[in-house]
Amino acid sequence: MQKKKIMLVFGTRPEAIKMAPLYHALKAQPDVFETVLCVTAQHRQMLDQVLNVFDMKPDIDLNLMMPGQDLFDVTAAVLKGMRNVLKAHQPVALLVHGDTTTTLAAAMAGFYSGVPVGHVEAGLRTHDLQAPFPEEFNRQVASKLTKWHFAPTEFSQSNLLAEGVPQSSITVTGNTVIDALFWVLGRIEEDQTRRQGLVAFLTEQLGFDWQGQRFVLMTGHRRENFGDGFLQICHALKELAARYPAVRFVYPVHLNPNVQQPVNAILADVPNMHLIPPLDYEPFVYLMKHSHIVLTDSGGIQEEAPSLGKPVLVMRDVTERPEAVKAGTVRLVGADRGRIVTSVAELLDNDACYTAMAKAHNPYGEGRACARIVSILRDI
Ligand code: UD1
Ligand code: UDP
């Protein structure tokens, strides 16, 4: 039997985390698949962190990140870069993930080249093209160009059906982020030396008793929050840090200069605020497991934290991930100073409120998403 050549393409940290278990699941069947990994390197350092953690070796690296790049830069560079890659390799399927500019431009390149596209994490929607921007646009267009839709939940499937996508081209798989999360947690659990190394690393990074003391773990990077939104977020954090001097605030700061600038300007001198560089996935997950509250505008963290039983306050007005909101572990607080302060304070002060939100559950699957995707790809 001729091997099926499958190309995975991704460029940013979250895509890499969520495609890593799929890459390994395909690689584990070398008699069936020839797996080719193409990275655009829309992110450089934050992508390389993930490639290392998951031991992935790109066959092609477009290496396109530029400091302060905008949407025109990335879209054009991915589209042009993928032209030659697809011409040279001609895979039977091009797998893209999620909703970044790499996703959109690579799917377009597949379409232009006549290479069928499989979309992992398909069907997420807010139905508002401005929120998140430009991700809602990216994923809606990617769906138009997709042959195999891998929807993480029944809800994401229903969004696709409502847009006229035929049922026969959709598979509900669960989210591959849970596969990645469980794999990493299992590795930490099983390996005491690894665990000790993580503890030593985090203690050195943070300089406080993070295993004993309450801390809020926070991340933020959404484009629609740049400017006023980030000012609101930073001032909320400053106010909370002053009001709760015994609570620590840990913030691995995204490398985007639009994030670095306000965060460093407003929060660098706050004594119980720990601004640190982006963490590797393994220490980040281990830290999240030990956190008290998660405050974020991230997509992936909204999926991971519920499975760790952490209350998540999401600094956005809408989410394409309503499953955990319905289940009660995720609450939307906007990029709004007053609402952020009130909501974090409520969780810190009110045990009943905290306990009601801190319930572990897995609306995004049990960690078998990749097996389901691979079984579809075996039959194409
Ligand atoms: C991108 C995605 C967003 C995703 C996020 C995950 C788009 C439009 N945005 O946003 O959907 O949620 O990644 O984090 O696709 N930078 C570095 N090193 C890195 C990464 C970024 O220096 O490893 C800096 C560079 O100056 C770069 C800038 O951040 O130009 C912006 O990166 P970009 O990928 O365009 O936007 P993100 O905000 O990271
Ligand atoms: N993450 C990480 N290190 C960090 C912060 C986040 O490894 O310092 C992981 C996190 O666990 C999640 C992913 O990065 O899996 C989320 O990435 P991000 O928030 O940048 O993007 P989004 O999910 O919003 O697209």
C-alpha cells in the first residue's frame, strides 16, 4: 500500500501545542503515513519552546517571524512560502489548526494548490468578526476551504452544520489540547526527577513558596485588547495586588511588543507581581495546577484550566468556547478594570463562590482526539 503523505502546518505556540500529539500519533504509524511537518515560525521563540518540549523536528521551516509584524506581513509571507512547499511535496492532506493567520493563509495556499485541507479545532464561533480579531474571520474562512472538519465538541459541530457544512465531512473529536495536557501531566507524574527539576526551576523563577501560597496565574495577548484594554487589565492587577498583599500574581508576559510595553510600564515595580518570560509548556501546566485562580484572555487556557479544576476569569466579552461557561468554571469579565477587580476579589474572599467554580470537568474531551483524527485520515 502506498503511504499517505500528510503535511501538518503551524506557526504559533498554541497551534504547536495542540498539533504535537497529532504529529506523534501520525508518526507512530509509519507504514500508513509519511508525516511532513512544516512550520511557518509566525512565532519564533515561543514556537521553538514547544518544538523542544514535544520533541518535534520540522522538515520545513519558513522562519518568517519579524519583530512587530502585522497581519499583512504574516498573511503574505505564509501564502507565498507555502506555494513552493506544496508544489514540492504535494501531500494528500494539509492539516491546519485553529484560527491564526498561519491557519488562514496556509488553508488558502492549500486551496490554490489543489491540496485538500483538514481543519483541526473546526467550528468555533462567536459570530462577531471583531472579537476575537482577526481569529473569528480566520476560522470562518478556513471552514470554507476545508474538506475534513475536526470539531472538538457537539457545539462546534452544530455551528458548522448551521453554515451548511455537510455532516459527512465533520467528525467530533474532542480537543487535541487535552491529549497534549494529559500527556505532559502524565510525564511529570511518572518521573520524579523531572518533577524535582520543574519545582527547582519554578522556585528559582518565582522566588516565593508557590506550592504553599495562594497565587493568581495570568496571561493576556488578544489584539482587540491592545491599547485601552491592556491599560484596564494592568490597572486592575495593580489595584488587586495592593488590596491583597499576601496574594501573589504570576504573569508570564507574551512577547508581543504591544503586550510587553504596557505590562512592563505599569506593573514592573509592584512587589507581589511576578512578571516572567513565557514559560515552556511543562512548567506552565505544572504552575497552573498549583494556581488558585486563572485570569486570562487565552483560548487554550480556557480549555485546559477546567480540566484542572481551576476557576477561570476570561478577560473578553464573548467566547467561542461556551462549554466551560455553561459548566460554571469559566466566567467572562471583559477587559474592564472594575469587573476584573470585583470578580477576582469575590473568588479570593468568598469560599462558597470559589468552591462553586473550582470543579474539574472535561467538556473538551478525554484526551482521545488525535486517535479519532488519525482513524479518519487512514481512510482518505
Ligand atoms: C498570534 C495569533 C493569535 C494567537 C497567538 C498565540 C494571529 C493574527 N495571531 O498572536 O491568534 O492567539 O499568536 O500566542 O495569528 N513575538 C516574538 N517571539 C515569539 C512570538 C511573538 O518576539 O516567539 C513578537 C514579535 O515581535 C511578533 C509579535 O510578537 O512580531 C506578534 O506576533 P504575532 O504572531 O503576529 O501575534 P500574536 O499576538 O503572537
Ligand atoms: N502557555 C505556555 N506558556 C506560557 C503561557 C501559556 O506554554 O507562558 C500555553 C498554555 O498552556 C496554552 C497555550 O500556551 O496551551 C495558549 O497560548 P496563547 O494563550 O498564547 O494562545 P491562544 O490559546 O489564546 O491562541
